[in-house]
Amino acid sequence: MSHDTPYILVLYYSRSGATREMARQVAAGVERVAGIEARLRTVPAVSPTCEAVESEIPEEGAIYADHDDLRHCAGLALGSPTRFGNIAAPLKYFLDTTSGLWMNGALIDKPATCFTSSSSLHGGQESTLLTMLVPLLHHGMVYAGIPYSETELIETRSGGTPYGASHVAGARADRSVDEHERALCVAQGQRLARLSLALHAMRAEKRT
Ligand SMILES: Cc1cc2nc3c(=O)[nH]c(=O)nc-3n(C[C@H](O)[C@H](O)[C@H](O)COP(=O)(O)O)c2cc1C
């Protein structure tokens, strides 16, 4: 990856792998757009034992994000499992460490989107996506969902919402990302990449 090429930060947390698979599909959508790249990152689990620390390199999936990944991104795709209809604590914990970026306005005018996986069809995907976007609006980001021109939004019998891609993993977490869910992940990544390039150019023009 060139240092100058704008990138989308695809930041996710996943315990059983469903959100990680969605993150890969969103990244595949980003990579379909010329001139911008995807950077996959995760966050460590949090523990009620405050002294517990994770190893620096996760056992599987992407490496851990740091503030610079967020500071320098052209756009953000944020993925979380649905946890009681809300964002998972490890991602919230990471976001709660970003007040320095907020004070510097580092994310203002950058596009963002969210995606989630839940075990049940009506188990709170929409509320999760809507609550995930709130801190991003505080950061001054521009939220991009999925428009209904993506016809899978109407055809799906599983995940997929206008607020962001979603996946129904099933009670045993054994349902893989299906055709409609995957198409919406890819479309979401592609759209975010296009918007991020446009706003990246706009910010560059403003600086000159
Ligand atoms: C603490 C906790 C809370 C959960 N809350 C919900 C929920 O509100 N609705 C739902 O459908 N699934 C819920 N789930 C299931 C996960 O959202 C689901 O298994 C998801 O696919 C996990 O994603 P992952 O494979 O990326 O870890 C919950 C799981 C845990 C551990």
C-alpha cells in the first residue's frame, strides 16, 4: 500500500467470525474502486478484569487499529456484532478513546458507514446500526447507508438494511453470509469508496 493512496478504514470487532466475514466483503467492495484502498483493522476484546491485557497481535483476523489508522483514513466502515441491540463493548471502548481526534476535528467531512451481524432476524440490527452512527456524527462524519437502487434490499429474506449491511448468523452462529447479504456488503464498500474519494478531493481543494 502506497503511503499517499487514500484508504478506507474497515474497523470491526468479531467474536465468532460473522462480522469479520462481512468486513472482508465490504473491503472487497472498496477495492473495486480505482484510486482507493481498504485497510482492515480490529480491536481487542475488553475484560471485566481491568489488568488483563491481550497480546499485541490477535490470533486471527486483522491487526489492531490505532488512532493513526483512524486519523488518516479517507472514510470509515465500522462493523460490530449486535449486542443487546447495540454496539459491542470493545468497539465502543475504542471509540471512547478518540476524544483527541474529536478535539482536532480529524474526522470532519469524512464519510462513514456501519454494518452488523446478529443471531436473529428481528434481534436489533437496525437499532445497533443507528446507535453505531451516533458517535460518528459527533465526530463530524458524513453518514452513508445503502440506497434502494441496490435491489437486494428488497429481495433479501435475511440481512440487509438501508442503514447499513447486516447478516443473520442464526442461533448457532452457523449461517454463512448469503448472496444478498454479500452483495449489499460489497455495494456498501463500493459506495463508501466513491464518496470518500470525492470528499477527499474536496478537502484537498479546500486546503489549497
Ligand atoms: C452479549 C451478547 C449479546 C447479544 N445480543 C444479541 C441481540 O440483541 N440480538 C441478536 O439477534 N443477537 C445477539 N447476539 C448474537 C450475536 O449478535 C451474533 O452471534 C453475531 O452474529 C456475532 O457476530 P460475530 O460472529 O462477528 O462475533 C448477542 C451475543 C452476545 C454475546
